[in-house]
Amino acid sequence: MKSVRSIILAAALTLTCASAALATPSTQVWIPSPDVKGFGEVNVGIDYYGRFAQKSSAGANMYDVGVTAGVSPLENLKLEIGIDYLSNNFQNDVHNADHHPIYFNAKMGTPEDAFGIKGMPAFALGIYNMGTVDKAETVGSTRQNIVYGLVGKTLPVIGRLSGGGYYGSERALRTGYNPKNNNSGMMASWDRTMSEVSDKLWLAVDYMSGNNANGALSVGGSWAFSKNVSLLVGTVFFNPFYKSSGAGDLPGGKPAFTTQLDINF
């Protein structure tokens, strides 16, 4: 389905507390995907994450409006850049990161079978959650600067499998009970167009490790209402395998319901 539409979203912004925000290259449900937009392709994404629980410890609801555009004229070496306005409306945000809501991302990659090499997987290298402030005493750091690499391959019947890893700022990704060594991890996903039902239906499952607010297991499905408009509905379970050295709130917060509207030009 990613060859037909691109879902805007990815990762989380953590600030020692369990609040989070988004910063968004083209993704699966939560993590980046190996897909990269072609030259002149523009995507506007409007995403919402609402907590199933209402307690303050559940974490804040999250909102994202982003634009991503393909800027490379090369068919086999694509490049996309993006900018997002990310907000949680100051919910549980003791560091007031909402005062600095602008984030940037970029991704370069090659599609499957690039350069005429049959069977070649897709490759992607990118960076996201590039915030604009790093003031630990007053705001905390919005500069996660997560660098990642992914490999993806579509298999008959099974669908596409993708995997890779990431490394980000230790300062920005720290948590109260895990202040160090939680700024890297793995990414993995499965996605498939369910053509047996309809070519408009796309399903995905993805996972991101790491004892920080980005860690999550996500499931979702998208329906393409037209060539240019699609809507994804899914659930994000933050840090289902979280390992803490002490008591404290779960980084990323409690599970959230997500809707992601994509408009492609």
C-alpha cells in the first residue's frame, strides 16, 4: 500500500516525563518506512493520538500537521524532506515543549529493484525528530536527532518485511529511571496491501525498541478513498517490553488510538 500512499508519522519526543510528540518522515504506523517520495510528490498529513486512559499518568494526547516533499529528480536515488507542527496542547508538559512546536526530517533511499537489479531490496537512510531547542533547565531537549537505516523487501504472498536500527541523542531520549544507554535500538515492520479484499486496504504492524518514549508496538490499517486521500486507523502500545531500573511512569505513556489522514499531491 505504501507504493500507492504514504502515511505521515513516526517516533516520539520524550522530556524526562512521560509526555510525547511526533516528528514525521513517511512511515508505517509509527516507525519510518523504506519508502521515499519521488520528485515533486507532496504529502500533507494530519495525525491524532488519543489515550485510552484519562489519568494524567497516561500521557498527553498528541496532534501533528506535517508536509513532506520529494526533492530528488533521480528515479533510483530519492530524497524527501519534511517539516511538522507538533503539539499536545500543553497537556502534562511540564517543560513547555509546545513553545517550540517545529520539527524537521529528511530521508534518502533507493526503491526495490533499483538500478535495474532484479530482487534488490529497498534501502533508506534518514533522520527525524530534529527539534529547535535544547535547554534542559527550562524546556528539555526537542533535538532527538534520530538517525536510522532500513532495508525492506516485498515477498510473494507474505508482503513486505522491513528492518533496521536507529541512534539518537542520549540527552533528549533519557528518562528519569533510565538516564543513559536508551538512545538506540531496532526497527522492524510488516505491511501488505490486502488485494484479496480490496486494493484500497493496507495493513501494517511495526515495532521500535528502546527504553525511551519512542519505543512502541503498533498495528493499523489504511483505506484509500481515492488516489490522493487515505485514512489510517490504528493503536500504539508504548514500550510493551520496558525495562526500568526503578519505579516510574512508562516512557511514551499508556496505549493510544491513532487516526492519520493523508492527502497526496
